[in-house]
Amino acid sequence: MTVPPFVAGSLVDFKLKGVLRMLVELVKDGKLYRAECHVHDGYVLIHGERGSSQVDINGFSISQAAEHALWNLARKGEIDPVD
């Protein structure tokens, strides 16, 4: 199977104490990245092993903002790919 250089999609949405949490994954350069993001007060936050990324929703869908935040972590090497 050939994987395009960038594929993204959210897997699961659920709410916990008023904060939306969502599992997001994307494929970048043939490697799969997966993270849980938190959505609260108009922004999306994702933590990686060596950093975090916060993106204001501001016109994005929640899924798009989450994918963008995860892309930032992967691009900067602040999150490890899934084995």
C-alpha cells in the first residue's frame, strides 16, 4: 500500500468536564503520528514527547485545527511516530 505524504483524520471525539478531547492521526513522510488533543475556549492543544502545539480554531473546523497542531509537532520533531 502506498501512503500519500500527508493524510490526516480524527478518530474519536468525546467530552470530559466540558473539554472536548479528540484522538487525531496523520501520516507525514510515510510515518504515522497519533496524539490526543484537547479543545477548550477556542483553541486546540496537543502535547508531544518534546513539546506542545496550540492552534486557535478561528475559522478552522476543530478537526482541521487538530491536524494542523499535530502537523506542527511532527514537522518540528517534537512527537515520535507510532511504531
